[in-house]
Amino acid sequence: MSQSPVLATVDFDAEGVQHGYLKVPYSGDDSGWGAVMIPLTVVKNDVGPTVIFTGANHGDEYEGPIALWWLSNELKSKDIRGRVIIVPAMNYPAFKAGKRTSSIDGGNMNRAFPGRPDGTITEIIADYFNRVLLPMADYVVDIHSGGKTLDFVPFACAHVLEDKHQQARCIAAMEAFNAPYSLMLLELDSAKMYDTAAEKMGKVFIGTELGGGGSASATTVAIAKRGILNLLKHAGILSGEPERGPSISLVTPDHRSFVTSEHSGLLEMCVDLGSDVKNGEVIALVHDIERTGTQPVEYKATIDGVLAGRHYPSLTQPGDNLAVIAIRVEENQD
């Protein structure tokens, strides 16, 4: 396979703090011999683990970019032992456009791995991460939220892995991040995800979903900032112990956790995020918006658990994920 065409303007092995770019060749109507310039920061001191932090894997998710641009200003090389690679807006074209997917090629970064060096812009970026950045890492933290079409209770997550030692290390990192919820997440479409690429290389990978609605709150940004510092302490890159608070442990056991719309219309949620729900309980209604006088369609919980996610905003269509129901771990073990 041919080499990656991406050029980094930083030296990943140099000591100190560097602010630069990943320079991705791009030829379009707005720039014939141009480049997509993805900002990044590298902070290195002495020998130690490497952590990669990414935000805006999807461009309309903002807790990650806000917290990581903050970190790029705050982190000093004298305070760490190891290396921290910070990419606040991984899918930079999507981020600049305020879209989930790339404004250049329509690519969904989290469905583009392992990528291709001779592919679309999204595939080229994915290939660079897969080929160059991920092999450097010991820990990989990808900060998501719900974007414009989903909203979640704020959670950090890990996945069930075949390698149980690796899984245990991922769980330990998730618990150290210490979001209000900690979720063992079943991915319905994991084959081409960034998560899967990192896990296949044996890395400690954790993700988050810290809210949604295409914006960020003071609360969710604070969760992201604290979690980032906690992870750096857990990895031994920063000194000190992670700041611990209560975190509710959840799991999505199987497909029953995901309630999918089969109708177009106006969504009325009957329970709020974080609420306990019972199997068979009506959790949402979809109203017909083509006429009045028709009864809304009821959508019911398929398991006992916690409403961990919901569709956002209130217009829906067939195929939308209306609700995510997760089981409290202690209940799952009874």
C-alpha cells in the first residue's frame, strides 16, 4: 500500500510543547492546490506512556473540542512524564461545517477505518490515524456527545473484548475518567470504527457520550475536563490520583437496549434521561403530523433499566434511534 500523503508539521519525538497541523492534501473549488489543516498539539517530556485525545470525530459534538483546546493551552511539558497528542477536531471538515459528517466527501470518520491513503479526505485522515498515530499510543480517548440528533446521560464507556486483560485495563481507564455514568457499551456497527481499530492494536481505548443536542453545557464540559485530567493521572503522565466521585455502572446487554422508530412524526418523550424504566412501560409517543385526530404510536421499553439516550430533537423518521436503555450493573448481576 502506498504511503500516507498526510504531513505533520510537528516532531512527535521532540521534547516540549508543539502546536501544529496535520496537513492533508486537498484540491477543490475553493483551493486548487490546497490542504485540510487539522490543528494538533504534542506535549512530551522524558520517557513514559503516550495518550491520544481526540474530539469532533463527529463534527457536531462539542465537549471534546472545547475541553481539548483548553488542554492544549493548559498542559506544560514540565508537568508530565510521557507524551500527550491532542487533536481537538479529528474530522476537521465536518467540525468546520457543524455537521456530523465531512463537508468535503460526506464521510463519517467513525465508519471509515482503517482508511485508505489513496481514498477520500475522510479515508486519508483515518488511514493516517490508523497507520501513524494509533501505533504510538498506549491510551486512546475519543470524546463524543450526541451531536444534533441524540442526547445522552453523560457517560464514559468501554467495550467487551476477547482479550480480558485488555478489557480490564479499558474498564480501569473508564472508571478513572469518572463520568457520572460508566457504561459497557454494545456497538451495533463496530466494524469500521476508530474504537475497533485501536482495540485491534491492543490499545487501552475509552469513549464518551457527554450530552447532545448540537451544543455543550458548562456541566458537560466540566465533566470532559475533569475526565481528561483523571485519565492522565491514571496513566501516570500527570502526578496525583484521579478525582473520584459517584458513577453509576451500566451495560447495554443486547439489541433490546435500542428502541428504533418505525414511524415519521413528532416525538414526545414520556420519561426523561436518567429515569428508571420498566419493560413494557410507554417511554415515547410519535404523533402523526400529516393530520389531526389520529392517536399517537406508543413505543415501550423492552427491558428494565435506565433511559441513557434519546433521539433529539423532536421530529423523527423510520430508522431513528428513539431511546437507549441500559441496565444497572448490580441489577444485571442478580
